[in-house]
Amino acid sequence: MEKEKVSARNYRELIVWQDAIKIAKQVYELTGKFPKQETYALADQLRRAAVSVPSNIAEGQARKSPGDFKRFLHIALGSLAEVDTQLVLAQEFGYLSKEDVDVMDEQIQNLRKKLYALINSLPSTTNR
């Protein structure tokens, strides 16, 4: 697994942020296949969760505090779990194929591992 640049000066340099952006783009593409009645239901919720992942990575890194960064990375992990769950639901409802969900699952699992590696590489804080 690639070593994340913890010393990144900008969140855009972070591999986890770049991967999260790719996942969000793919979620938007996939939800375009949903029936019209899902536009403001599952599709919208899935898109919001997907956008939340890179957004929380960016916000956490921008705060310049390892404790804050870890907290926001954990929030990003929670949003990633939402995306995963909602993709499974979309498959169960017949909106997405197993193949589509399998491709996304692989990317989600890969990003999850990278996020945990980044969290574990950050200095521990005792003031939290």
C-alpha cells in the first residue's frame, strides 16, 4: 500500500482525498441510472454521503491539528460506510448491477484501508 503524505501542505496532495473524489464522481455517474422517483431519495442521499467523504478529509487537513484531522478522518470513514450501505441498497432495489457495486466495493475497501493507515500515522494527542 502506498504511504500517505502526512506532511501535505494542501489536502489536494493527499491520496485519500484524490481517491475520495474519484468515488464521489463514480457515485454521481451511477446514480444517474436510478429511476426518476429516486432522484430526491436514495440517489440524493448517496450523493451527499459520497461528497461528504472528500469534504471531511479536506476540512480536517485544513485545520492543521492532528486531533482535528483524525476526528474528521473518522467522520469521512462514517460517510464511506454510508456510501457502501446505500450502494448495497441500490443493488437490492434493482437500481444497480452486482458488477457496478462490486467495482465500487473494491474502491471503498481500498480507501477505507488508506484512511485507517493515515489515521494511525498521525501523532497521538492527549488533549482530546
